[in-house]
Amino acid sequence: MDATGRGRADDIDPADQWVLNPNTGEYELRLSPSAPQSPVPGPRRSAPRDAGATLSSPTVAPDRLPDRVPPPRRRRGAPEEPPPGRRGRRPVKKKGKAKKILLWTGGTMAFVLVGTAGAAYLYIEHLNNNIASVSDDGASTGGFSKGKAINILLIGTDKRTGKGNTKYGDAGSVGHADTTILLHVSKDRSNATALSIPRDLIVDVPDCPTKQADGSERVIAGTSNVRFNTSLGQDDRTPSCVARTVTGLTGIKPDNFMVADFNAVKTLTTAVGGVDVCLGKDINDPKSHLNLKKGMRHIEGENALAFVRTRHAVGFGGDLSRITLQQQFLSALMRKLKSNDTLTDPTKMIKIAEAGTQALTVDSNLKSIGKLKDLGLELGKLNLKNLTFTTVPVVDNPAEKVKATVVLKPSAAPQVFAAIRNDVSFTAVKAEKKKEAAAVADRLKGSKSAASAVRVRILNGGANPGSAQAELNYLQNDAGVLKSENAGNAGTPQATTTLEYAPAQADQARRLAAILGLSGAQLKPGKSVTNDQGLPTMTLTLGKDFPGAGTSYSASAKAPNVDKTTADKVECAK
């Protein structure tokens, strides 16, 4: 007993409180009725329970669970004791147990902070209280949805918070967006793209409406031709301003965002027991304090942070070289998270849950273990070989004599952004829904009407102002589609261009699709509208993916050829 009369906390191993149930593939809290109780370490704050997350316990009701209790110890492989007063049952064998475990812990393997949070519903209220949140200020879609593509913005700051971090980052930094990754997960969850955005990329930061501590709103004025990293911290900008800047840059509106500082790398790598990285040469960088020999090396904690911070000793010594290192590190961490020795180790899982939730600041739409769990389960469906890391294509800023910043590469960056908006995979993925894919492709098969017979109205649903008129001019003057009209703006902006038509207009739809290079997925069988002459008319709605008047959409249906790597491969830093 300690001075307060409570049981000693160091006598208790929290991992032993959680036992894998072979019938469900989930860890369950098993409590000893006669064991003394002691509280969960760390402060507790009053917070409502998350209805989306559940605990499973055969002996104590969830709403009466103590914060922490000593575990019933048993030998590895020994049968579980039935609860008092009940007759034991023979375990029921079920197929696919390992698959179930991989699924619910999917967050821990899908993407570092996102993943670790997905595994974090082991002790609900305590972990809920770990998570900090900030307002999204209307800069997100309002949260990810099942059955739709997911876009998560991951932001790493260079603020020197936490023990031992004064030697990293910029002295006195307000916390700029030092590392930014837009993670796009396909609608069918078969593939994902992690797009790194260089911190020194020249962008326009828009005006940012920002919620203040007193509940009022302040609009932080935007700035033009500035470094991307100033979209956070500078002039009190919050993560929602980073989201607005990314939307303006890529045309992709994030569903959610997450922010982490230096401590995230240290605590997460320590929680998993370190990760293995490959060095193509000896690295001794006094500025990042990294000193490692060539070959495969095991890193965690301070060494892991030094690895992702180093840049002077690799590549060309700039931020782009460091981005490559960070992508290699993230791949290594995900491989470790996905490994069996992590997924089947309750001690590691609890440490990961603690580290992940303490390292995160999330948008207000994602602040609960239930939401993070749901996101983790969606991301857990990914195969690492289909998770591609790439970087926004850039070139040196031509306006600078001493090269310090970069600008978009006009011949490649728009194609990368369009591919992500159009949910195009950067890896070769076999279609999981072959029947559905075939049905979509069949929309383009069949007879086509003459261009002169095509009757269509054009709406601007997210393209640049004037796009509907520009496309109308092209169709009438160059494509022979004379029965076309500009119908103004669509009521609701949309990411992808669509053509809606009635069954009797299918031949017209196929002709217009051939002219514009529309895919089968962009053709939407439905109904026609009646124009001013009382005639049935198709509706072409130009989305944010509009490539320009007279430019074929088919070019953006294929992933561009850019430098990339996948999370399942071991790359060596050079």
C-alpha cells in the first residue's frame, strides 16, 4: 500500500487486463472480482461517454468499470476461467480469426497517427481525455464518410514543445507546418496516396475565418506568394488555415485533419519497440544529431526523431531530401505496426493507443475514440503495397538567384492533383468489384448519335468562373454540338464533372463522352430536363476537375508518371 492507502500502481501491468477473445477476434477487459482497485494513471476529466465505442467484459457492466484494476494472471496458453456463478463453455472455433484482428486494429497499420488512434478504444474514457481538438472553422467537409473517398490532412509542426526538443526545429518557432501530407484513400479502399507538400513551396494563403477562445470569429488576412509552412502558426493561423491553403492549391477539400509535434515520432517509435530503416551510406549530421552507419539500422525515440529531421547529410541537403527520408520512415513504421508481433501483443497495443492519442490534436469533427476507431477500420482495409508515397512536383523558384524556395511544376503538378481528385490509383490495383466496373464501362459501349443531334445544357459546378461559356464555345464552334446552352452555375459545387441523361438519350451521351473524353463513371443515367423550347436536354455539370475548354478528360483518368514509392518496400537513404 502507498501513503494514500491505495494499491501500488507499479504492481499492475495494464496489458494483462486485456485478453484476446478467440470467438470475436477482439480484446476484452477481464477483471478479478476479489482484486483491489486503483485509478488509471494520469488526470481524469469529466467527459461524456462515446456511444460509438464499447468495452466487452463478462463480469462488470461497462458503466461501472473501475478506472484500473489488477489483472487476473494466468499462464500463456492456459484456458480462461469462466466468470463466477456461470458454467464455462467450450470455445467455438471460427474461421478468419487473424483477419478479424487485423481488421479492427487496422488503424494501427494504415497510417501512423491515424492508425494508432484507430486502435485506441481499449480504454475509452481515459483515451478520450487524451485527445486535444481544435475547430475546423468550416475548412473541412465536416468529416469522412463510409462509402466515399477519404482525404485526411496530416500536419507536423516544428514547435519545440516537450522534453529534450530544444535542439530541433527553429528557435522560437510559433509552430509552422513543417511536414504536411495529404492522405487520399480510394472510395473502394483498394489503394491510397500519401502526397507530401514541401514546406518551402510558394503558395497563396487565403483569408482564414478562425474561431477564438471566447467563441467569437476572427478573419486572419491571407498573404500571397509566401512559403506553404506559414499557413500554420504565422499570424496566429490554426490548422484549419492549412486545410484552406491545401484546398486552394489542390482543389481537394480535406475531410479531417490531424496535427502532431516532435514528441509523436519519439513516443510512437518507442511504443512499437523501434523500427528498422536502411541507410545507403554512413550519416553523421551534427545539426540533427544523427550518427548512424550504413546498412539496416534499428531506431526509436531520439534517434528516430533525428532521422526524420536530418537533411544536410542526405540527397541535395534540402527539404525535398528530408521528405524522402520521412516517407521511408513512415513506411517502416507502418510495416512494424502491421507485423504480427505488434498486433498480437496487448502491451504494445496499449502503449500505441496511449502514445497515439497523446500525440494527436484533431479537428473537432474527429474528437472521440469512436470516430477514430471508425476511421481506423476504414483505413485498415488497405494493403501496404497499394499505399503510394509521392511529393507534389516542384521546380526551383525562377525568381530567386539563391535557391531557397520552390514552385509548382506546371507540366506535372496539375495532373497529380487531378488524379487524386478523380480517385485514380498510383499503383496497379485489381478491381475488387468487377461486375460494377464492367457495368460502368458498358455505359460507353453502343451506338453514338451525330454531334449535331446532341442536346445539352452546361452548368458550372466548381470549375473556374467562365468555364461553362468557354466549354460552350468549344462545343459549338469546334465540335459541332450546336444544340448546347450555358445554364449558369450549379446549386452545389462538385469535385467531378458529370453528364446526366435519360435512357432515351444514351446515344447522345456516348457521343458527348467521346468528344470530351468522359469516363463511364462520369456518365450518370437518370433523367433529362426540359429546356426553354420544351425539348428534353442532358445536363453537363463541370466539376473542379474541369481540365479546360477543349481539353480531354481522359488524360486525367490515368496516374501521371512521378517519383513514388510504396509502403511495403524498404528503401535506403542516400
